Amino acid sequence: MSIIILIAAVSILIAGGFLVAFLWGVKDGQFDDDFAPPNRILFDDTIKTKIKK
Amino acid sequence: MKAGQSRIENVTSCYHCGDECMNTKIALADKVFCCSGCKMVYELLNQNELCAYYDLNENPGVAQKTTIREDKFEFLDDAAIIQQLISFTDGKQTQVTFYLPQMHCSSCLWLLENINRINKGVISSRVNFTKKESFLVFDNKLTTLRKVVETLTAIGYEPHISLQNLSDKSIIKTSGNRLYKLGVSGFCFANIMMMSFPEYFSLGGFLEREIGSALHYFIVALSLPVLFYCATEFFVAAWKGLRNKFLNIDFPIAVAIAITFLRSIYELASGTGSGYLDSMSGIVFFMLMGRMVQDRTYRSISFDRDFKSFFPIAIHTSRNGKFVPVIVDQVKVNDVIRIHSNELVPVDAILSKGRAEIDYSFVSGESVPVVPQVGEIVYAGGKQLGGSLEMIVVKEVSQSYLTNLWNQDVFKSEKQSTSVIHGLSQYFTAIVLLIGISAAAYWFSEGEHLLMWNALTTILIVACPCALLLSSTFTNGNILRILSKSKFYLRHPDVIEDLAKINHIVFDKTGTLTESKRMKVNYVGNEITTDQKYSIGALLAQSSHPLSKIIYEFLQAFRHEEIESFKEIPGSGIEGWINDEHIKIGSAEFVGAQHSDSLTEGSAVFVKIDEIVLGVFQVRNVYRSGFEDVLKKLGKRFRMSVLSGDNDNEAVFLKKYFGQKANLLFNRQPAEKLSFIKNLQANNNANVLMIGDGLNDAGALKQSNVGIALTEGNNNFTPASDGILDASQFGLLDCFLAFARNGRAIIMTSFILSILYNIIGLYFAVQGTLSPLIAAILMPVSSLSIILLTYGLSEFYGKKQGLQ
């Protein structure tokens, strides 16, 4: 049954990994701006439009 | 007949900004623009192949009606100023962050991030949309800070550079900290819960002893960061409250958290139980979440602007015979300064050269610009509408009239708000302590000492007022969210409660009840022939008086006429001979007309041609749409006053809507506005809501229980206030107030629910039989149901009040 202790420890480690990922994201400013990134990704890099006169 | 009472409805809207076009003269191919500024932006974008700007959104631009002077940003060549604005430079590259208040849609985002197609020196440009900021890196060899700013201005995004930027560079970073805490506490809560399950579900000691105690180590280890990191703010707040001899809601919460922890450690160490650490971390997690929902910040809105942010950074000052930009702070008495068109006068100064036409609407509330003569004093805060002026400084920025206004005591004291939650929590704490002590006394008298401690501690654990805190934080958070959807932004959640207590509303007139930019002209009298119209137009064109300009625009009569013996009498009117006709335009006394009572609304300008009074032009403010309705509704419940810095031309008109009982006060100085509010509060016990828009209202806004600043458009700057309301939503004012009152009902309802949970918990606790399992079920159930209830009720009331 003592395998449970090992499993518990491993599960906490894995969950800890996600926690670190979350904290990293906060630190990096992922939650700072919720408008620009989802819109930015939709922009085409090569739009060059010139409306002819 | 009444000529020209209705203007032809023109549906053409500007291709760039979507504003209504007055005529279709400014056009390019099939595209019509409202002003040449808009057209210029379009041409620039087209030249640089950036027209995708117009494909992403329709009419994404910002109106460019005010042209920007070429040397406006000359001060950005000054090394000292540059140093204060930029964040980093290594001589080759420079990094700078600009606040661009015009930013509002994905087109803006796209254009601003592609700015290097216009200015090749920009290496990268990154927009933070929520903050309305753009972070730019540029190459010093290819461009300069001034050129970057000029590029941004040319495409319609003039950065807001103010004295406040210079003096205060700190950027507030608060929300990140709480997100860390929330993440950590959520992690610990979930894992402690998981580790506790085996014990809860193991019946009859099925769980082996070693495994059980090993899991206990995990649990204790996980609870430490919750206690020592996540929960610190409750302890800090409780301690601060105690030091100020004030029992705030954080105090019983801190006590409950501490007791829960100590008791759990005791149980685990002595092997008498499994502790309540899962409940403790859960409570901390939910409370942090509540505070996070409540303390939403509007990063692009500033509630704390002081007069400095309205001032230009530098002003053209004469130094050694030449006009050079000088930082406003360094302008001294007797300096000669030059003010350009559309510039704010930052100091008190005497006019020495030029035709001044000063718009004081922001400072005093007067809707019609003032025309000071040479030798007269111009006060700080006025905006020059005409051409360039030269002035001699009489008072520096730090001494000026406007700054003095700001240095009054109201601006120094923080508003004390007594929240209903803090009041309730004190009773709550007292009652809980009473129950705890009587239960303990009972068990002590029965001789059950162990049970006594057991009952006392579990009572304090279970009756933690966290549910009360959750009710208020989540309710406030939801209310703020719903209000902000309707473009009403509050500075602090406590303002909701203050709004609910309001019983007297004070309105500013200019810019609040009326639209700040528009004036309506109405002609009453004999018919004007076309020729007469041109004559009147030609005469008006000679005058720089603001009223002349407004009527001139209204007539739309452009034709060159020979004018003989033109005369302008300040304060009265103008006269002249055109085509052998003697035309007099001006006040009733000036033309010799009878001033009838029906013409008392607005400013009246009479026209007389050859001794015959033709009629009168009434120039009036345009009132906000829906203002009659909202006043009617508000009048039923609140006392109302009008406090205006403008003249009393509109008094009769306003009386109709405000009723006879209302106080309508005109020609009020900013300081008088402030003392009026003070009097209301002191003598009538009034809870005052002040709604204003300009710097002249700043004192009154601060003094009133709730001060709301009205803003038009997204690049308007508002004085310091408790809330900012978009002018288009003015008609919803009564709904906002009703919704704020509903907030209290929501808090009470959810509080009653939480009391029910507490009674269940206490039922077990007083008997000393509250098991960790019951606590572990009760805690999340009560927290989640309160969150759902507050959410549901606030959505319901929001819909009921017609918001969203």
C-alpha cells in the first residue's frame, strides 16, 4: 500500500509543474491584455492594400 | 415664419471617422471625409499601403478636426525632456512607452503595430490594448523621438504627454501579486482536499497508519504557503485595523484562520483528528477570488488626474529674443510666452499681443468663450481658440489660480467610507464570541474540559464571517462588471454603497446637462431674404465674437460684400453698411428692440436692418438626449440642484424640468460650488451625488459623497472623481442608482443564506461534534452557493434595470 505515498508525491510534483507554469504566465504578462493577442493573430502579415484613386 | 429651424438631415458619414459630414466637398474618389484632417490621414495610410486599416473595421478613425501645429512637438528635441520620457536608450536604440487614448479597436491595434511602414526608423511596436499603451523601439540614426510622436500624431494617435508623466513614472503593478496568491492557494486547496479524501472515505480505520500519517505531512506542508503567503493580506489588514482601534472584517477572519491552523496542527500532532486544513485553504482561496473579482481595475482609465495632466509639458518662452520651448515648471514671472491656437494657457498671464479668444469652459463652466483685450489677465486653464498670442507671465504654474484651487484641503483628505459590511461584521463577531463563550461555559460547568476547548475552537472556525465577506465582494464585483458594460466605471467598490445612500443630486450644466461642443441656433422673426442673409453673413464674418461665429456657421451664407464703416462695440454688438443698408446685430439694447419674455432661453442676438428689427437668433446649448426623461424619473426620488459656472440664460428653461423646488444656481466659481456642496451636507444632512465634467467641478466632485465625471468620446480627460460615466449613457442615470440600491438587497439575501449555513455549522460546533468532514462539505457548498446566488441576483437586477 505504501505505493500510494509515492503516487501522492508524484501527483503533487506534476500539479506543482502546472502551478509553476501558471505563475510563469502571470509573470510574463499573459493576463495583462486580453484584447491584443487574440486580434493580433488574425492579422495577415502581408496585407498591402492600396486603394486606387 | 421660422426660417431654418431644422437642418437638412445629412446621412453622409466620414470614411475615416464615421462622423457626420456637413458637406461633401472634402472627398477623394468615392470617399467623403468630414474634415481635411481625416482626409490627410487617409492619404498617408494609402500612400504607405496601410488601407487594411479600413477593411478591419468600418470608419475606425478618430476625428481630426483640430489641426495640429507643425512645431507643437518641438520640445521633444530637448534632451532633458527626452530623458524623462523614455524608458531605455543605449545611444543606438531607444525604448519608449506612450499612452494613446484614441486606441479603441482592432484597426488601431493593427495600424499601430505596423507603424514602421510609415516611419522606417521604428524597429518594433507592441500594443497593450487594455492599458492603451504602445511600446516602441526606434533607431536613433533613422529617426528621433519627436519624429515618432509626429508620425503617431499624423495618423491620428497623438500620444498623451503630460506633466504628470514627467513627475510620476511609477507604473502600478498590483493585480499580478494577487494572481500569484490565487494560484498558490488554489493549488494548495485542491491538493489538500485530495490528500484528505482517503481519510474521509476510509470507514473503520481501513487506511493504514503509515499512509495516513504520511499524507498528514503532505497536508501540513501544503497548508504552510497558504497561511504564510496567501493569507497575509488578511492578517496585515486586521493588524492595521487594530492599530487604528477599528474592528474591521479582516480581524475575525484572521482569528478564524489562525485558530483553524493551530487547532488542526494540534489534532494532527496528537493524533486525535485530521484537522480542518482543507477548509482553511479553501476559505482563503475563495476569499482571495472574491477580492479579485471586486477589485477590478480599469487600467486605461485614470480616476486620479490632477490639473497637471491637462497642461502642456512645454511652452514657447522668449529666451534671448527667441521663442524656444521651455518646460512649464521653469517658466518664471515676467517671462514672455507665446500661446498657439488650441493650446492651454498654463499660467496666469497678461495678454500683450494678439486676438485672444479664451475658452474657459473646462475651468469655469462658461459655455461661451471670453474675448479678453490686450492688457487683461488670462487665467491658467483657459484654451486659446483664435490665433497665436503673446503674454507676460504674472504667476507661475505653482502659484496660478488653478493650482490654488487644487491645493484646497478637500484634495488632501481621503474620503472616509463606512461600509455596511464592516458594521455588520462587528455585530457578527460579537454574537459569535457570545455563542462561543456560553457554549464553553456550559461544557465547563458539565466538567467536560476537552469538549469545552473543542466547542470553543470549532465555533470560531465555523462561524468565520468569510461568507459575509464573500457576499459583499462577489456582489460588488458583479455590480462593477455590469456597470462597466454600460460604460459606467467606478473607482472603488465602496462607491456602490455610497451611491445607494444618495438623496440629493447636483448637476453641473455646461458639458453635463448640455453637450459640450454643440450650440443650437434658432431664428424667430420676419423672413430674411437671400440678399439679407448674405449681408448679415458678411457682417458677422468680420467679428471674432464667439456668438457671431456660431450664427455665421448657422446661416451658411458665404459671399463677399463691401462693408462700410464697420464698428464692433464689445459687449453690445456690431454694425455696418452693406449695399446702402444699415445693419445692426447685437443685444436687445444695442438694436433697440423689446426683450420679450419668451426669448429668455439662451443668448439672444437681434438683427436690425434699416431701423426695422427683423428678428432674433437664439443661441442655445444642446441638451443631452434623454435628459428630460431621466430628470423626471430622478425628480420623484431625489432632491436636485444645478450648479453652473455659466450665466443664467437657461434658467427658465431648466426650471421647467427641475421643478420649482430645485436650486438653480448660476455664475458659480469653483470654490463656491465646493462650499455649496459642503453646506448641503452640513445643513440638510444630504448625501450628495455631484455630476460634472470639468476642472471647475473638481472641488465639488471631491467634496460630494459621490462625484461622477462625465466624459464624451474616448480621449476626453476627466477630473479626479469616484466614477466616470460615458456621456452617451447619461439617460441611464436613474437605472444606475436603482441598481446600486439593489446591490444592498443582494448582499443581504446572500448574507441570510450564509447565516443559515452558519447555524447548521454552529449546531454541530456547540455540541463539540463538528467533524472535519462536515466542515469540508459545508465550506465549499456555502462558498459556491453564495457565489452563484450573488451572480444570479446581480444579473437579474441588472436586466430588470435595463442595463446591458
